[in-house]
Amino acid sequence: FLSMKLEAVNSRMNSSIEAFPVKE
């Protein structure tokens, strides 16, 4: 269950990063 939730959060974060690339 936890891993599934983490996977969903990871995919969501990846989408946000792709939409708004952060430059260090």
C-alpha cells in the first residue's frame, strides 16, 4: 500500500518537474 502511494507521488512529482523544470 505504502509503495503504491509512493509510486503515485513519484509519478506526480515527475510530471511537475517535467512541466516546471527546476535549475540548480
